[in-house]
Amino acid sequence: MSGPLPIKPEGEFDFLALGGLVIRLDTGLIPFRKATTAAIHVSGAEFNVAANLADCFGLRTAVASAMVDYPVGELVAERVRAMGVTPFYRRFVHDGVAGPNIATVYSDRGIGVRAPVVFYNRAAEAAALLKSGDFDWPAIFGRGIRWFHSGGLFAALSDTTPGVLTEAMAAARSSGAIVSFDLNYRAKLWSARGGNAQAQKITSELVKSVDVLVGNEEDMQLSLGISGPEGPRTSALDASAFVDVIEKVVERFPNVKLVATTLREVNSASRHRWSAVVWADGKVYRAPVMELDVLDRVGGGDGFASGLFYGLLTGAPLEEAVRLGWAHGALLTTYPGDTTMASLAQVRALATGGSARIQR
């Protein structure tokens, strides 16, 4: 048991994520419309957490997702293996013309006063085709899963993905796994599914089965229909607005035992002020504020969740778990790509007050 969470002490897998896999074409500092080359990153909000927990933190993790039998799918599958994540795939055959496809995210990073730009092509996305019955959840959870994670991005992909989530969450709870959910509200995705009203209806039903909720106060307002904070907010790093909303969330969803978010004040594309906060058992745990030089901000929130979950899975006190998440999320923004390149030693050093002096 770690604090408020009854985490199973052992299992074949420490962590299982459910979500879509995507590729991100990243042109770096060159605006996408002027680019001639791009780096390819394999990503997915849910997968990122499993990948980080395996590669940096050494946990046994898995991902349940759609896989397409064509060269893009082969590239994605190779990166999943390289990060040390065990896959459970529902496979699809590409027809050579129209799909189904691995979704593509396009991005450039921005610098200084020029903001980063991100846009998508999710046409004929294989993950959106996933439906109830595609995974044998009792068999998967019967192998021993300590923690199950998914989120609002996957729920928003199609009319069938919420059913997949409902099945998985039911199996997770029956097996005794902790269930976490990252709200990750995306208006563009939900607009094709009935808009904000449908997002609130579906997400509110899913959160009834959640132990750990990740998301800022805006996510909670848009995804759950929770009213905003009572008082004025002094800055993006003001945790009081988050706490005001949390109290309303846990009153409506008493099953939620822990709520977490990052706090970020964007001074420029390259310079952020960064913190994090966790609510658990009526207490608030906050990380320090860090001046953060950002190379690639995509995935920083998933990096925070990874470090926090690692702390909880390994029995760390909540104060330490929050700082591990804060430190790992910060480090992740200093690497290109959506998943970690940090070592556990680096995370622990930063979490305990380490500096950026050269390591020899």
C-alpha cells in the first residue's frame, strides 16, 4: 500500500496502458510549412507513460493498442520494443490505399516569442476502430497487472473507444489494479463526437471507475462540467485554483483518491516556470517552482505522470513521488521527442536539488 492507494505488491506487469499509438513528424526549429526534413517520434499519451516507466524507471510495463500491418506500423512496433514495453495488439491490415492508418501528428518547436505549432491527421485511424471485445481483458489482467492507465484522448477517438475503456476498467477493478485516467481534453477531437456535452457525459461515466485522476482545472471543467475556482487566480503557478476545483471533483466522485497536475507558466516557447501539485486524502503536496529551459515541450505532462506513478508504485512518500514526477517531467522537455531519455539517477538527483553542472 502506498499512501491512499491499495497497490498490489506484485504482478507480472507493474503497469498497463490503453491508447492509440501515433507518429509525430517534428521539424524542430523550422516552421513545418518551410521544412525539408523531419524527425520521427513514436508517441501516444497513454503509451508515453508506459514507455517512460520502462525505459527510465525500470518497471515492467505493457500497452494495449491497435497495430497496422504496413511499414509505418513496423516502425512503431520497433520503437515500442526498443522502449521495453510489452504490446497487446489488435492487428489491422492496411488496404494499400485508404488505411486504416497509424495517426500522424505534425509539429515544430518554436523558439522565444514564436510558439510551437501542432496539428494532426487522424483520418482512418486504426485506434479509432477498436471496439468492445477486441481484447481479452480477463486473460490480460489475470496475468497480474498492478496499475492500469488510459485517458480522455483515447475516449474521444470514436464512438466505440469508450466501450473499450469501460471493459478494461471493469476488468482492472475486478483484478485489484489501480485505475488512473488523464483527462487530456481536446476540443477538436470531441467536436466530431458531439462536442463538449458528449465529452462530459462520457468522461463523467468513466471517472466513476477511477482511483487516480490527472488533469488541470481547465480539463476538469471541460471534461466533467465542474465549475471553476471561486477566487481570482494570481498566476498559472497558483495552486489554489486547482485545489478549489479538486474539492468539487472528489465530492462528486468520492472514488477518486488522488488528483495530480502540472503547473506551467509560459514566459516564451523556450522558457517556462514549472511546478506540480497533488491532492490526496485532503492534503496538498506541491513541488518547487523551477525555471525551465525547454527544447521540446511535447510529453512533459506524461513525463510528470510517469515519475509520480513510479513513486507510488515503489512505495515512496507522496512528497517524494510528487518531486520525482516534477523532476522527470522537467527533464523530458530537454530532450527531442515525446518519451524519456533520462536515467533514474538523473531524475533522483534533480528531485533532491541537483544542479545542471557538468557530470564527469
